[in-house]
Amino acid sequence: MSTSVHAVAQQGFGTGTNDLYDRARPSYQSNAISHIRQAVKAAGAINVVELGAGTGIFTRALLAHSEWKDALARIRAVEPSAGMRAAFERTVEDPRADIVDGSFAATGVEDGWADVVIIAQAFHWCPDYEAAAKELARVLKPNGVVALIWNLEDRETAAWVAQLRDLIESHENNTPQFHRGLWRAFFGVPSYAALFKPEQQATWDYTLPATLEVVTDRAHSKSYIAILGEEQRRGVDAEITKIIGRGDGLVWRDEAKGEFEYPYKTTVVICEKKA
């Protein structure tokens, strides 16, 4: 993995963690993917660059989406983790999609190739917003768009989710996470202002089915939880069990099966390149 990648991401998303990540992380809601399609102004087949493509969770959702699957020309995925690239290659079977090593500042994509650059669940790790703004603008066609998208547990909907997030975030050690909002500095750097129009944000609330095992696996898929020692992870697991056991604000789907609603929120930010 590139040395430009945060050390916690290098270790937490390194070889051996990727199957859990791919299994535990939720896919993306159809309406959010449709929102990105509506922002793309390409008249013909669409060229997509996907940065931080990971194990291919978003890529698979894009390829399956009714508004995208027949509109795509090619997806050039870029991912600095060799382990995640290997998982991507196992799970993304469409010949229009391939994956290579690269970063936010060095994609390896030629000038003006992309109609859209999509960054799913990854842009908060960007280490250099100036360099990223220049690189994103370089690979985009005029009026091409960058789409930033995140899925995150919605701590405002239920007390147990807030308690869970507090527990998980207590182990972050100042890693750059979405909820901290550090990534918003991207829109204030000189190259962004010079090369892009003002960003447009949209959000969607929804729930997913979950069990204690699902919640625990998703916690383990966080980079800063993945790097904990075994004893510390057992402690996290015990606290998660207590939180679910208390059930503050928990909405059951099927209590006999231990299945409940997991509140989530998807955020999409669209950034259009100037002509």
C-alpha cells in the first residue's frame, strides 16, 4: 500500500481484513446511486473512475443499477491496498471494470478521460486536498463531476446507535473519519475554487436489517478496531453486547430471530468541474 496512505488505513485495511470488510459493510441505496447518475451530463456511454474502490462494494452496486448497467462504457478503479484489490478482482466479474494501484493524487488515468469520478466511503482518508483537486480536475472532462458518497450509522435516530458510535469512536485516536468533517476542507482549497463549481450535498435516511453478529462484524471492519489487540477487541465486543442488550431505542423486526433495524444515513456530495 502506498506510503501516502494513512498508517491506520494501511494496517486496518491490509491483507487479511478484506473478506470481513466486504461481508460486513452495507451496499449503497438505489436512490443515492440514481442521484449520481442524474448529475452526470455525458451524452454517450459513461467513463467512470472510482477512487478508493476497496473490495468493489460500490462497483458491484453500480454495475447492477438499472440506470447505470447499460450506460457504462468502462470503470477504472483505483485502490492502494493490495488486499482490497485482490478482493475486488474476486468479486467484480464485469469485463468493463478493472482495478489498479493508485491514490487520490496519482490515479494513472489520462487527461480528460472520465465523465465522473466516484469516491465511495474513502475520501475522508485524503491526505492532500490541493493535490487531489488538481488530479480530479485533470482526469475529468469539462463539466464532469466528482461524486463523494458515504454510508454511516445514524446516531441521531436511536440511543443505542449513539452509544455504539461513542464506543467505536473512543478507539479512533484522531484518525480522519467522515463524522469529524475534516474532509470538508477540500472545498476551501484554492485549486477546488479555481477548478470546480460549489459542491451540492444530499442525504437519505433508511434502515437495514441487523443482528448482534452483524453489528459486531461492522465494528470489526473499522480500520481502527481491526488494529486493536485481541483482548481489546473482546472488550469492544462485550460492550456491544451490553448496548444491544439494553436496547435503548431498539426497533425489533423479528425478536425471536434477534433481528432489529439498523438506522443508516447516506450522504452524497456532487462537485462539478468548470467548463
